Amino acid sequence: MIEIRVGELAELLGVHRNTVRNWIKSGALKASQTVGKKYSVSEEEFRRFCTLQSIPESVAYRVLSKEVYLAGKEENIMPQSEAVGDVRTVGDRHSVLRADPGWADLCLTCGSCASACPISGVDGFDPRKIVRMVVLGRTQEVVESNWPWKCTLCGKCEEACPMNLELVKLFRRIRSLRERDKVPGPLHKGVLMALRRGNNLGIPKADFVELLEEVGEELAEESCPGFRTPVEVEGANLMLTINSKEPFGEPDDMKFWWKIFYAAGESWTVPAENWEGVNWGLFTGDDDAMRIMVGRIVDNMLRLDCKKLVLPE
Ligand code: SF4
Ligand code: SF4
């Protein structure tokens, strides 16, 4: 076991103390309180947590090596040159957000990312500025800023970057560090709703199926004689996912895809549950939620034995 202090760990990782407290409170970092303001955590758990959070090996090692040293196991201490070798610093600061330790050298500050970005200039947003803030260790400032949330994750900056920096990954990583109750707009609420009910707006299964059947009947009367909405059809070629805002507020929009499938004589289906096609876990940097939602789609594909997936979003 190793012992950690919230303040020390926060400083080392370049995050706010509340972020560390929230990790512990939510169980993301499984630690138990000991005397004073210290927490006890197993080495294995701490390594698991560091891997999940993409915390650089050398930063993790600083926490672990200190304890290993205190325990008198000096043979386990990474040599100083290696321990700091993969964290390049500007001044004496480093940042947990630096996905790659070479960033300080790699970013040319050329501005190609800013030129390619369709929202560059909106409210002062500029991807290059974010990269520089990260490189300079201004982690908390960038996490609390609204800039990373303006990004559409389109990836044009990455394509333009002559140094192939993984900018989209960086922006998602920054978002993941925002406390969940401070995620802008309804995004995090949508994630929780999707986890609980299978879609971002919490539409119950019976209402959804009934609506699909009604819209299908309308379509048959309007322009597609004999059309019936194929819900839960096993062995269909395509499985279609749906943006929950369509059944919720714009049900006629669903007809566009359906008309194409009808005209093409396609074999397709919609699952009755977990049909959400918009994964807000992706947008909010919530990898765990994203995995669960993707897993449900895969489960539906396997359960219904469909060949291909259509994600119109
Ligand atoms: S395009 Fe790449 S190298 Fe140029 S400023 Fe942006 S991140 Fe840095
Ligand atoms: S991914 Fe974000 S920062 Fe990059 S070009 Fe698209 S909107 Fe701009």
C-alpha cells in the first residue's frame, strides 16, 4: 500500500484538489482514508488508475517511488535519469494533459491547426493556444476553460498539423478532466439518462415502439405502400440507430432514411431498446460511458444477427 495526500497528488498531476477528491469519492481511484488527510491505496490500484487516466509513467512513478523509497526498497527506485526522462518541462512545470512527452519540442506553433479549424476565432478559440497552455502546464486553466467544449472534434486540425499531434485525443482528454457536474449544457445529464434508459432523452421502450409503428403507417399512406417499420427483425442486413431527438421532437425526420431503404428494397431493422445513435460519452470525454453504449449496440447487432450497422449521426 502507498499513502497519498490529496494536495500533493493534485499538484503532481496538475489538477485541482477537488478533482482528486472526486476521483476518490466516485471510486474512480479506490483509496481509503487513514489518519489526518491521508489516503491509502494499493500500488496495483494506483497503476490501474494511472493507465486509465493516461497519466505519464514517470509521474506515476514519482508517487510510487517515494513510497518504495520510504519502505527502504531502494533497488526498486527508477534511476533519476530514467524517471524524469519522459517528462519534458517548460520552466519547472509539466502537465498531465501532455499526451506525448515530446510535445514541448514537437509543436512548431505554426498555426496550421488554427487555420484549418472551422471555429477558430469563435470566442477567442484557437487550437494552437490550447496546445501551448497544455505544454506550459496550465492544466487547470484549460480544463476550466470553455474552449475545449467549443471544438466539434472534427479532426481538421489534426489533418493540418505537420507534426501529426493527436489534437482530438487531447481535447477529449481535457474534457474528461472536467468535473461531471460542470460539463456544459445537457450533455452529462444525457449520458446518465442513456446509461439508465438506453437513450439520451429517456424515451420509454413502449412509447418508442408505438411511435415507430405510427410513423411507419403514415409513411405507407403518404408514399410507400405496404411499408411497416421493421422493429426487432432478426437476421436483417442493416441495423439502424436513431438520434433520440427525432422520435422526441422531429419524428418525420426518421422517414428520410426509411424512404431510401424502402426504395432500395433493403432489409433493415431498429432495435426496441438501446437504439440511441448519439454517444454523448464521446463528446464529453467519458470513455467508460462511451464503452457501455457502444457495447449495447454491439449486443443488439449480435442478438438480432444483423450484418451491418448504420449510424446516421
Ligand atoms: S499545427 Fe501542429 S505544430 Fe502547428 S501549431 Fe498546431 S499543433 Fe502546433
Ligand atoms: S477538431 Fe476541434 S480544434 Fe480541431 S479543427 Fe475541429 S473544431 Fe477545430
